Amino acid sequence: MKNLILKLQVMKDTRGQDLVEYALMAGFVAVAAAVIMPGVSASISQILSKVSSVLSAANDVS
């Protein structure tokens, strides 16, 4: 009987539930970021190349 009561108390205990939910959410965000980043990094590289060429051209004019 005591064993059954202990099992029921463990099943009702939700103190660690938030931590598990946050860990799962962080995992999903990490996976999504890993999938999206290759496309984003190429776009950022193109933008920085354009900025660099504009700054270089502006430096040549001065």
C-alpha cells in the first residue's frame, strides 16, 4: 500500500515539468536554427559584400 501511495505522489509531482518543457523547446529552436542558417548565412554574406564594395568605392572617390 505504501508503495502505491509513493507511486501516486510521484505521478502527481510536476515540479520538474517546466524544466523539461523548456529543454524541449530549446532543442526545437536549435534544430530550426540549424536548418535555416545556411540560407541566412549566404544572404548575410551577400549583404556584407555589397556594403564592402560600396565603402571601397566611396573610399576611392575621396
